[in-house]
Amino acid sequence: MRIYLHFDVAHIIMTQQQRVNALYDLSASDYEAQDGHSITADEFDAWTADLSAVFAIDATHRRALDLGAGTGVFSRFLAKHGYAVTAVEPSATMLEHARVHGDNADLPPMDFVVGAAEQLQDLGLSGFDLIAARQSACYFPDPIATFTDLRSRLNPGGRLLIIEGIWPRSGWSDGALVDALPLACVQTRATLAYLLRCAGFEEVQGDWLHRVNAYHGQTHGAPGSRYFYWASVA
């Protein structure tokens, strides 16, 4: 007897996403007050310096997708660097906080879309010069499939920017999610680079976020320290 499992897999993924959404719905109101989530005015220059290679191109009139935008911390960061930003976030509660954030008044208008990385095709989102996922790739249930899809949504010369960290298992409140998500607890930066190349990106470059880690008093490789990779489309 032949048994088809694709409906069960879709159900598992949806259940995981619902559980993640529930966690973030509860923390939305104080998310940016939690350590390491915001980009303060004092920290802004550190982020800009660490990501200078990504922002070397003129961002004027360029489109950026902030994937897993949360309350819009990195969306606002990208907008301040000149990008026309579309913020995509699966938690409607988090996204509403992003939509009404007081700093938006001083920035170009942004688009806010409720959705997950796996739903971009259904949402009709493509044609971006930059796709950024700041501390959200750890929630991708199938990173290679997602990175492959994101590559197809970049314009020629476009870049995918992934920002992650050395997240310890003890930092997760839901052990079942940790065991289900491939990038939940990555202890080596090589994992992310390997997955990006598996997804078809030929140019992959990355480094620690040197100045950001220093700002937070973090040693590279210690729990909570952060790094990035960017991958480009020819």
C-alpha cells in the first residue's frame, strides 16, 4: 500500500507556526524592551558598520523584504538606509506593533504583510533587491527549501542577508520546537553557509557582528553572540 505523507507534513509545519505565533503574540508588547531585540540609537552605528559590505550599494529606489519582521526593528533600520521596505511577519500582534510604531512617522511608508516565509508565493511577493531575515531563520522548518525560494525572489544582483546567533537550548521556552527546527540551536557558523550553498547561492560571505557583539559585551562564539551571512544572485 502506498501512503502519501505530504498532508501530514503540511499540518506539522502549520502547527509549529501556530505555536511560534502564540509565543510572540504574548511577548509583542514588551518585545523591544527585551535584551538584544531592539536597535537603539547608540547601537545603530554598530549595526551599520558591521553590515557595511551589504549596504555598499546605493539603496535608493531599491526594494527590501524584511522576513520575520516582528515589531519592525530591522524594517526601520533598512528604511533609514534608503530601502523601500515590505515587512512580513506571521504574528499579527507583532506586526500591528510594527505598523503603529512611533518612529514610522519619520520614515518613508512601509508595507506590512501578515505571513510566513513559506507563504511568499501565495502572497505574490518577489522582485526584491534585498531580503533580510534578522534572527528569524532559526524558525524555518526547512531552511534549504526556504533559501532556494528566496533566491528566486531576488532581482539580478540582489542579496539575501541572514543574521543569526549562537542560540543555546536553554534560551528556548518550548523544547519541542527546538527539536523540530533545524537552525534553532546552531553552534557553528558553517551550518548556515553550507545551507545557503545547498540552496544554490554561489557567492556566500559572512562574519561575526564584531561591533554589535562588543556593544553587548559578547565574545564571539559565546551563547547569544551574533553573526551574519549574505549571499548574492548573479
